[in-house]
Amino acid sequence: MQMKTNLLRLLVLTMGLGTIDAVMAEENTTPQLTLSSSTVNDMEPLALKYSQTGTRPSIVVSPGMNNGAVNPPIEWSNVPPGTNAFVLVVSDHVDTLMWAVVNIPGNVRALPEGIPNGNESSKLPAGAFHRSFRSNGWIGPAARQNPEGRWTYYWKLYPLDKKLNVPEDASLDDILAAMEGHLTGNKAVMITPCCDGSK
């Protein structure tokens, strides 16, 4: 990035292309990749239908057990040039993998609500797979519906120049390591608390 900036400054000085500030401002107007949802708002509580908590004070899902929680619909825009794949990662405040959708094709701009567990569903983009820390799909946040039980969940969409060569049981560390050197731009981030304040 520094080399690119220095070359741009040299070009401005030698070719009389206008002020450095004007050229630099134009360079920095590239739209930022954005992540959004029709049912989830950034910095607002996640709806209980997407959580393990449901209408009860709390619930603990045993390892290997799937529950009735469904993932929300997600969409994105302002994709960086050269992007050929995406990885969506949802983690909690202690970096537990709540959901990852890996190898989303670069021409896809959304994921639908309620993708079933397993990697054979037509709701999953072709060639993509999803997993959480205890299942092969969305597990949903689990936290008590009181201030002490509020956890924070981070949604991160990574634009990549190619699909990752990782197995379907890859850990969060495996996924993050495989992405190194392949980002085409900055990741998009959305933050949702749960479940104090969720309805």
C-alpha cells in the first residue's frame, strides 16, 4: 500500500495531474464492502427466532444436537474488484465459532434465511459449506435473557481472490489461516447482541 501511494505521488509530481490531495481523495473513494440483513440491524439485539434461547430464560444444546434456531437472511454489496469467493464468519466475544459459510462463490450477494443443517441443501450456494463449533450448520446464539447473559456476536464477511482449500470440519483457526494473503479488500462487519433485549 505504501509503495502504491509513493508511486501515485511521483506520478502527480512528474505529470502535473493536479494536487496530491485531490488524487489521493479520489483513490480513497472506493466503496467499503457492506454487510446487512432485512431482519437484523447492526448493533441491535438479534431476534429470538435466530437464537437457541427462544422464549425461555436459557437453553443449553447438547453436543451434536440441532435445535429449532434458523439463520437470518444476509446480504452484501460494494464487492472489491478481483473477488472470487467469500467466507462469512459469526463468532462470539470469546471467538467461539457460531457459524461459518465457506467458499461462497464471488458472484453471490446474499444468503437466505433458514439454511438447513448439512451441506446438501439447495439453499447453500453451489460449492459452499457451513458449520459451527458443534454442528454442520447454524446453531444460533445461546445466552440468558438478562443483562448478565448478554453476549456479543460478530458477523464478518471476508472477500477473497479464490476459494479456500479446507475440509468441511475445519476449525475457525484453520479457516482464518487459509485466508491469509487472499483478501481482496477489507472485511465487512456487523455486530449483534443477544439475548437481553431480544424479542
